[in-house]
Amino acid sequence: MQVLTRYLIRTLLPPFGFALFALSCLMSTGFVLFGLIEESARFEYSLGLMLQIVWLRLPEMLGYTLPMAMLMGTLLAVSRLSDDHEVLALRSSGMSLWQMLWPLLAFSLLITGLALGLKEWVAAPATWQARQLLHAAQHDDIKLARHQRHLLMKEMGPEGLRSLIYAANASGQNLEQVVIQRFEQQTLQTVIQARQAHFEGQTWRFYDGHMLQLNHNAPASVHFKTYILPLPDTITTLLNEARGPEEMNQQELAAFIKTLDASGQDTRALKLRWHQKWALPMTAPVFCLWGAGMGLRSLRGAGQGLGITLLLILIYYLLMSIGTALGDRGELPPWLGAWSPVLISSMLGLGLISWRNQH
């Protein structure tokens, strides 16, 4: 069995390497390089910067193409074994198709681990660095500010709601057209309105506004030019955090989701992206099943294998798009929206292999 395992892995490695190279070139060209070329006419990117961006985005592309390469590599390897009647010889010796596939599935699990590690420790910081470089080239400034319109957040405490904060515009450490409602024991006590607010240290400084104090006697309104008020750190974190889910690793994204939850924000989409960080690498063994099942039929060459690979990938990403849309709208739990394409594809792959094994 060890001899067979080594032979199957040696058979798989050349087409897997070819598939990884071809698909990585396609992904990097289509999703990175073409976009840079279009933007270069406007921002006059240098050739060195464009090459640096492509290099920094390469780990992200590899995170996607490793499972795809597993599909195409398995498809071509099994097709070659089938064309040379080696599959028939092994089946004639009493070996089931499942026994033949175990070495390939074990290799696909290694690819899953590699893709997870690549996306977690390399791709996320590299993608963030690439975005910073592009922003610097476009704005002559390496700082990437986060801008939000109609920002609405709430602060919760042990006794319940503490504050409701609204700003017409929020950018970096500044708020414009601010309204804050402060509560004590679930009762509205203070309303603050200000033209602008700016973060200084652990406090916010409000400019040109008024404060309405509510009590059981008579409300009191006070106008101010400046007013200093401590606000929770969660608000500062929200305004300063400019990275997207693909630019954060799992730990950073989980911490950001926790911050948003504490501020009353809708985190369904981010929770779904967190689950997808696990689900996408797990497509490698699923694609291995698909590739083996489809590879048992004769292929006319690597070109046909690439075409079948792209078709199967399109089917999978159609399932993923449907799951993502349903999860974002709340019609599916975030975990199910992320994992449903993997579960459905796994059942299809297992069914295909079982059918091939019986015929």
C-alpha cells in the first residue's frame, strides 16, 4: 500500500503543479494586473509599484487557487491512470475506488492546511500592505481613513443601554453633526447635539452645540462652544478600523466582530466571512472527489481538463454566491451560509465516487 501511495502522489504532483501555475497566472492577471493597468492611466503607477502589488496579492490568489489546483490536478492524474488502464488493473486486483483515493484525499488535506496557513499568516497582512501602497500612490498619504455616512451605534452596560450615538459623517477621529443620547437605568437623562466632535486621548471634544439635561423637575438646556466627554473605546476602534475581512486574519476579524456587536452593529455579513475563512480551504478534499469522479472518463488533454475545471469551479462559486446572499440577508445563519456550498458539494462528490465505484 505504501508503494501505491507514493506512486499515486508522484502521479498527482506534475499536473497539480501545472494547474497551480496556470490558475495562479489567470487569477493574478484577471483580478489584480488588469485592474492596476486600468488605474495606471489615472494615477500613473510605476512599473515597480505594479509588480510589488502583484507580488503582495499573490498569497491571496494562492489561497484561492490551491483548492482549484487540487481539482484540476486530480482530474488530470486520474484521467491519465484511467487511459493507461491502471485503474482497471487495480480494480481487477480487488481494490475499491475508495482505497485508491485515500492517498489523494490525504494530500488534499495537506493542501487545506497549507491554504489555511497561507491565508491566516501571509495573505491577510500582505493584502493590507498592498492596499496601503495603492492608497499612498493615489493620495500621497500612507494613512487610510475610514469614512462612514449616517453612523449609528449604541453602548451597552451591565444595567442595559448606556448611550446612543449618531453622526451624519464619521472619518478617522472626527464626527460631524453629532447627536448623543445618554441613559441611566433605561431612562433618557442627557441629549447632546454638536456640529463636530474630535477624539483627543481617551475623550471626545465637542464643538458648537448644546446639551439638554432631563430630570423629574424641569429640563435644562445649556449651549457650549466646546465640551469634553469620555466615550467608549469601541467607538474609536470602529472609526480607525479600515481593513476589510480579507485583510484580517481570523483572530483579528473575530475581535472586530466582537467590537461591532458591543456597539449594536449588524455583523451577519462579517460572521459569514469569518466562517468562509475556514470553509474555502476545505474545498480542497471536495474538489479532489470531483476531480477523481470526472477523471475516470477519458480526456483529450490538459486543455479539456482546464475547461472542465473552470466549469466545475463556476458551479461551486455559484453555490457559494447563493449561500453568501442568503446568509447576508439573514435567511440562513452565517455558519450555514458559508458551509452550505461545501456540504452540498461534498454530497455530490461522494455520490459521484460511489456511483463510479459501483460501475
